[in-house]
Amino acid sequence: MYTFIVILILVVCVLLALVVLVQNSKGGGLAANFSAPTQVMGVRQTADFLEKATWWLAAILVALSLAATVSISASRSHNADPMHTEVNEVSDLSPVQQQAPAAPVAPVAE
């Protein structure tokens, strides 16, 4: 699920970048190419569409980011905490029995 959401985030990011790059900060951009009054989408309508598309894509990006965070935290809560299980596995800390030192070996006389 997390991988699917990340892929959707990447697609939305690419679309958002394209929509922002098509816009012109002074009202030109793609809208300037459709300046004929007989066009179905005139200059103002194109600018409105691009602005609305930017806001919608930004909202979708935020929602998908939150969904990815919830998805990853939910999957981590279902798995046991690795630090907690590691402590439980090493809970047998009985003292190690010390062995007496080996007796010194006497030199062999020849």
C-alpha cells in the first residue's frame, strides 16, 4: 500500500510541476497562446483552470503525504518493536561460571 501511495505522490508531483511551469507569473504562459475571442477556452478561462489545477494537485499531494505517513506508521505498529524483542531475547543474563586456572605444567627433565 505504501509503495502505491508513493507512486501516486510522484505522479502528482510531476503533474504539479508541469502545471506550474505552464503558468506565467504575469498572466501570460499558456493562456497567452489562446488569445482569440472565438476560442472555447479563452485567456481568463485557461488561467482559472491552471490555477484551480494547481490548488487541487497541491491538496492531493498533501492528502497523499498524510496517507503515506499513516500507512507507514500503521505497518510499524503491527510489527513488534525490534529493540523490544532484542531485549527479550537477551534476557538470560545468568553469570558466567569462572573456571579455575589450569595447573602449571612441570618441565620434563631429560
